[in-house]
Amino acid sequence: MLSLIFLPYEPILFGIKVNIHLVLEYLAFFVGFQYYLYLRKRTTDTISTNNRLSIIIGAIFGALFFSRLMAFLENPPLHFSQGILLFLNNKTIMGGLFGGLLGVELVKKVIGEKQSSGDLFTLPIILGIAIGRLGCFLAGTKEFTFGKETSFFLGMDLGDGLSRHPIALYEIVFLVGLFFLIRQLQKSALPLKNGSYFKIFMIGYFTFRFMIEFLKPNTYFLLGLSSIQFLCLLCLLYYYKSIGEAINYARKKLYLL
């Protein structure tokens, strides 16, 4: 069993115990937004500033609502018993991403924006999630981002004395790989059409999360799947045309080989 650091990691600063997860969560928002501004300055944005602002507002409100709704649906009986305040405090990035997507699409229909808006947000979102997941890892078993007990060589003591899958670290490794993959695709001689990079991120990330949920100690299931897994399937269904196009493209490439 690996044990690189005593978890949960709660540093003391000026005699005050620091919530490192909360600090890294705010840092994720800050760094992600600064990276977005940096990319926008270096990119010719086909969407006007006013429309881009409206899209961001739509994403924020959609993300706020769905992040809390999906956190509630992870275990409704538990949240009912713990009251409304816990419902308002709990959130999940999966609900935030899908809710943000729906919020953006709704706003774009209202303002009549036809251009794809996701590509500029893709790398900043991945970077922000990775930073946030580092906070989840350092929080140990205080956050529900830890895995089941395991005898696998990567198992770690996350704060309860048991060897568990470090789900947050698995996710960070996946996100780093996805970040560099999309970055390389953007730099390639034949860049993909507008909007494709965000779709690659959403399809890749939601597929990964569907699989990794099997390693989490979920206790509330419907038809053998967690609420997050149902959301992943819903997202993949949303992108079914893009997935079909990718499969057909891969088949053609393999046929030529």
C-alpha cells in the first residue's frame, strides 16, 4: 500500500487549520479563468464580447443548478435526512459540466448565436478540474472522491487506514493526458472544425467517469448504476452524432490500412 502523505492534509497557517481543498478549488477557478483570458487574447474569437459574456453567464447558472442537483441524486435519502443546507453546499463537477452545457445552448438560442463556443473553454476547464482534483485527493476520505478498498499496488491509505483506489489521482493522470492530446490536435497541420475539441473533452471525460464510477464505494443505485453514470450516458447520448462520425472516420482509416 502506497502512503506518500498523511491524509487528509490539513496545514496550519498562523495557528489556523487551512481547508486545502477549498483553497485549491478557488485556485482552480482563478487559474482556469486567467488561462481562458490568455487564450482569448491569442485567438481570433468569432463570437462578440457581449455574446461571449451572455454565454458565460448561462454556463454559470446552468452549472450551479445541475452541480447541486446531481450531488443530491447521488444519494437522495441521505440528503433528505441531512437537510437543505447540505444540499446547497454539495456539488459535483459532472453536473456542473452538463448543466453548463445546457445553459450555454439555451442562451445561444435566446441570443441567436450560431457559432460553436466551447473550444475556447476546453483547456481552461481541464486545467481547473485537475487542480480541483488535487484538492479532492488531499482531502482524503473527507470528500467522496475516494475509491473502494483494494489490494491493487496503487492502493493508498487516504485517511481511514484502508488501502483504497486513489480515484482523484487516476483522474488527474487522465486529465493531463487529455489536455496534451487536445493541445496537440489544435497545433496539428489539419485542425478540426470549430467545436470539435470541446466535444472530444466531453465525450472522453464522461466516458472515463462512467468507467471509474465502478471503483467508487457508491451505495445508491438505480438499475445497477449510480446517478453519475446515468448522467454520463445522457451526455454520450447528447453527442451520439459526433460519436457516430468518429466511429465511421476510424473505420475508414482502418479500411485504408
